Amino acid sequence: MRILFIYFLLLKTLFADNHILEQENFEAWQFTCIEEQSQKICELRELVFDPNSEEVVSYLSITLNQDNLTQMQIAFPHAVNLKSPISLQIDEKDPIELNYAYCNKSACFVAEIIGENFVNLFKAGNNIIIKALLLDNREATITYSLSGFTAGYNKLSSSLIK
């Protein structure tokens, strides 16, 4: 499987014209707060790299919106079949299907508001296994570690209070 992402383009998109206020690693997850248009915006994310090219193939981002709802975004390269949903599975639990929400010049995204029960599955789990269909009909499997998610999510939750 060779899925390529341009790492610096992705990071430029994430942090363009922003000032990093705070950054902390929680095992596989990274917590970051930036200042954007005089607002503090915090995110918990994990990047998955291609072991051969060391380029980013996907990233999963967790944020809390102004209503304190948890938002999840998963980025994929443009080589995915947008007509086919992705499969997201936490450990050995039943997989769920999620549809793509939008694409920009850097990636295509699944974007969902997730409930507390879903967050709790992340906290109790070890891995997230995502399967996506590529344009050439090959299936890509991307694995995220949930190591450090609970501590990172707790930090994210506490960042709203300040």
C-alpha cells in the first residue's frame, strides 16, 4: 500500500498564520493550542506515517466546540473512493461506517460529532482500525494507537475551563 501525503503541506494547512500557545505529547497523541483570530483553539491529534516513506498518510483530530461537544475529524489522501464509506473499528468491537464530509486541497475528511459513549470507547480501547477503499479498489488499513488518549482528552477538556 502506498498512500502519500505531503507532510509539510498538511502541517502548513493546520497551522497557517497561527501561533502555537501550548503543546504537549501524551504517548501517541499530541495536544496543541493555537491562537487564531484572537481565539484559543485546542486540538488532540495523532498522525499516522507510512513506514517506508515516513510521510503522513492520515491524521485523526479531536476538538471540543463552543457547545462542549466532541468533534472528530479524520483526514485521508485524495486517492480514496469518496463513494465508499470508511470502516472504523475500536479493538474487536463491531465496526461502524462513516461517510466523507468534504475535501480541500490537502485531504479528504470524515467529520463527526461524537458522543460521550464513543469517547469512552476510545478511552478504554487500545487501537482504532480504519479501512478505506482507494480509487483503484484496493483497501487501505490505517491503525491508530489509543495509548495516551485518555490523558490527552482530559487535557483537552480542561483547556476549555481556562
